[in-house]
Amino acid sequence: MLSVLASRKEGYRFYFELRDGGRTFGGGLTEAGLLICDPACTQKELMLRTLVNKCRNDFVPAVSARDEWGVALGRFGFERKGELFYSSWDKLRLPHDCGH
């Protein structure tokens, strides 16, 4: 069973723990505005969706991410600038593939 619950971790504006069976992975938004996820996370897209949703709900002005999520970050409203991808809260989105 999967769950994603808010937690706390020093150096993060917000942090979540994703539980996949008996394994736990962390991810969050650092104080520097970078979205981070444990490299071994089994559900990186779910963690990314959780973090993007939190950024949107909290009106986080700007966020960045590395290309390590296993999904096209452009679908989530990010634009590549050098080594990182950037977005503002008003451009972040939660894409869906339902055809609507």
C-alpha cells in the first residue's frame, strides 16, 4: 500500500515521506527552492505530484528541479535553464492523460 504523509526535516520548507510497503522514501522542497526526492524512490512521479500540489497550494513563488524524476518536467510546467528546470507557482500544473 502507498501513502504520502507530511513530515519535517531540517533544511526543507516542507518534506514528505512516501511509504511503499515496508520501504520509506523522502522528498521535499529545500530552503533554496529545489525539489528533492530520494534516488531509490519507487514512486517518483507520485512524490513529484505531491510536491507540485503543495507548491501550488502554498503559492511558492519559484521552484527548481533536476532532471532526475523519470518524467518530462515540462508537462508539470517547468522550463529548462541550464542544468536545472524552473517554474513559478502560477505555471506549475498537474498533468493528466485522461483525454479531457
